[in-house]
Amino acid sequence: MPILSDHWIRRAALEQGMIEPFVEAQKRDGVISYGLSSYGYDARVSDDFKIFTNVDSAVVDPKDFNPKSFVDRKADVCVIPPNSFALARTVEYFRIPRDVLVICLGKSTYARCGIIVNVTPLEPEWEGHVTLEFSNTTPLPARIYANEGACQFLFLKGDQPCETSYRDRAGKYQGQRGVTLPKL
């Protein structure tokens, strides 16, 4: 599985709508960088956040998720409490080709502050806004900046198109918009 270059990512984004909106080159003057890089794309976090809270003493259960576990915030900056997490989404909407798998890695700027970004792989023919999890591993409050870089996506090309894509199996997160909570 070769990793795909900036040439391929640019062409797929502009000609096939793989990433919308698409930022042609990395932007980083006074912000956490985002946009096209040599072998990846640094996506931005939107200004919609769901911050974990224990106000209602809800139990976190992936099979029966209680939305009261979060408080919603729309802001330029999200403050994540110590040893807690927040969900957000990318500004960009992704449409993954049938012969590509996408892996996400957190930005080093956040990682060096004890903030970990987690995203599962974007499977062939998945599309939507990517839901991002920001974990604050520190004993201090942590800031996340909306409309700035959050993570880098790496595009891997399979040796042939897959037999069954995410779209073919009608995946439960297909076409998601906004911050999407767990589904069973």
C-alpha cells in the first residue's frame, strides 16, 4: 500500500471532491498548521464541540450512549477539563475513493501539550465530516482552537479496489454531518 503524495491528494480533492473545502498549501502563520502537506492533509477542527461532563452522573456505555454525558459549545476556543475529553468535527467533508484507506494522526503541537487526537481509519467509499476525539491527558485545563489544524490524514492506495466498501455495507456513519455520537 503506497502512501499517496501531494500531487495525488490535490488532484483527487479538486477533480473528485475528495476534500471540501480544500486548502492548497499549508497555512501556519500564527495558527496550528492545516492544509496540503507532502504526503498528507492537515484537517481543521470546526467550532462545534461536545465536552464530556459528569454533571448528571451518566454512565458511558457505547451500546446505550447517553447524550447527557456532553455539553454542547460553539466557540472559537474549547477548554477541555483536566483528564477529560471533547468531541468535535473536521471543517472539511471527505469522500474517500474505493481503492484508498485513510489513517489519521494527531498534530505534534497538541501531542506535546498532552492532548491526544483519535480517529478511526476512513474506509473506502466512506464520506462525511470526521468526528474527532480530543483527550486531555493532563491535570490542567487544555485549549483546542477552532478553524486551525487538528490532525493529519495519510492516504494509502490499495493494490486493487476492495471487494466491499463502507458504502456497499451501508455503514452506520456514512454521510455524517456535524459531531456524531456513538451508534450501535
